[in-house]
Amino acid sequence: MWKDPIVEEIHTIREKIALECNYDLKQIIARLKKKEKEHMDRVVHQTGQRIGKKGA
């Protein structure tokens, strides 16, 4: 079966993050929320509008 290299990369990164958080869902979510705050200029609301200001 053919494997998509991009999907494989995502699986590898997901596993790395889970391992760093000891497979604890609460830690994974906390890490995600922290990253969202650090990169608000990259967060997109469900309406398609950016939440943060560019360069913030």
C-alpha cells in the first residue's frame, strides 16, 4: 500500500508530542492552547477570519 509522506510526517510529529506529554490528554491540550496563544496570527476562527493581528 502506498504511504503519503506528508501523512507519515504528521503521524511522527503527533507521536513525538504525545510522548513529550506522557500521552496525557490534559498535557497535550495545555500544550496546544499555549501554542495557540504564542501564534495568534496563525489562528483562524470558524468564520474564516483571523483572530490575532498579523505580527502580534
